[in-house]
Amino acid sequence: MARWQDYGWDPTWTAGPVSVTWLGTAGFAIEAEGQRLLLDPYLTRASLGTAAFGRLVTNEALIAPWTERVAAIVTGHTHFDHALDVPALARASGAPVFGSTSAARLVRAAGLPAEQAIDVQSKALPFEVEVGPFRLRFVASQHSRFLFGRVPYPGDIADCDQVPDRTGAYRCGAVFRVEVRVAGRTIVHVGSADLIDDAVAPIESDLVLACVAGWTTTKDYPERLLAAMRPGHILLSHWDNFFRPAALGARALPAMKLPVLTERLAKSARVGAIEIGHSITL
Ligand SMILES: [Zn+2]
């Protein structure tokens, strides 16, 4: 488990009106003014055996704590480790889902009203929208090509009348990074370790929620991320073995090369990681 102290950022010193909780993988809950925004929430954490050979089904008990006061659910792309729990969370919370055409199809396939899914892919990007206290800006992005130089499960989720239950059916779909502005803070969610450098002009951000998985195959990922988002702080995500239950704690995969990534990011930001279920405030 990577600790804050390893990276020079002790999270306990910060305080503020916005709380950010890591849900594991690229999943986060951002809370402000009594409302909650869920980003790539994947709480089920199916075992490797289930993901490889079984049926993927949302664990309702694991999503239950996250279904209250949800202003919106955001899906950056639709691989299962980002999107599996989205239809169930949308059903339980009644919150709108923002994501790609694939994400909208998932929501409809679950039998939810079409208007509960906002197809960001059909909008002119960058696309801005206000939900509760959160102002969201969706910026075109891309998935890291970590599978022998390719994006795993490329393409879109097919229009279907049942939520898919196989890993391979969760096609990547369009990819977004999402800027969240709330209570005077700017937080950027990067759900896959790549970006489109000139999608928008560089911004200043307080915190980037930076995906680690796949970063080693993305040329100059740390430097490009720093240049595009100029973050004060970076919270590393998607470095954990997500086939393990959250209750056992996050365990980093050696292939993630966390120390190398951290050293490069720490040249112009404070970098840290926390345990699943833990929060920081800013
Ligand atoms: Zn992915």
C-alpha cells in the first residue's frame, strides 16, 4: 500500500468544504454542500475468475452506501471496471448518468428511462453542465493502449435490451476526462492513463484524480498530464488489484511502477495515494 508519507503529501493537513473518497479502481465520490457526485464508481470488484469466466453482476450490498444524495453519476468510459455498477446505482439513486453513447445504452438496457442517461458523446465537446453544486466539463480523452499497443475491448457497447454480463461486452466506448468545479475548487478525473493534449487549453487545477493503470505504455503521460492540468495535488487511482475485495485493502500491482510515476509527477505537484474508502478534503 502506497502511503501519503512516501510521496511527501500528508492528507491530514488539508481541510475544506469538498470531500473526495476513493472507491477503488478509478472510482470516486466527491461530496460538497450535502450532495454527492460519483465518478466511475465500481464497488462490486468481481473476482478474477468471475471476470474471466463468469457472469458480472452488481453487488447490491456494496453499492447501497453510495445511493443517497447523488446529484449525478459520471462514466468516463464503459469497461466493466468503470461501468458495471452504473445502472444499479442509477436505479437506486434516481440520479442522472453522464457518459458516452455506450453508457447511455447500458442505462437504457437496465430498463431505466432514456432521459436518465445523458449522452455526452452526442454533444459538442467540451460539454458543460451543472448538477447540484457541481459544474462538470467533459473533455475528449483516450484510453491507454496497454494491451500489446491496443485498447482492450475497443468499440461501443451494442444497443441491447439486457445489461451485459460478460467482461468482453463492456466495450470501451468514447473516453472523457471530467473537470469538476465545486466550492471554488477544480478537480479533474482522469479515468484512463492517457489524454488528448490539445482537446482544451491547459487549466489550473487543485487536484487531479490520476489513473495509473496502463501509464507505462503512454508516452510522457506524467509530463503531459502536468502540462494540461497544472495540478496542485495528484491523487493516484486505478493502481490497485481490483479483483480483490475492498475489505482486504488496496494492493498495488508491481507492473504499475508507482515509484517511477510518482517521481515524475512530483516534479511539479504533490502526489499521494490513500486506502479504499478513505477520504481527503480540500
Ligand atoms: Zn478501461
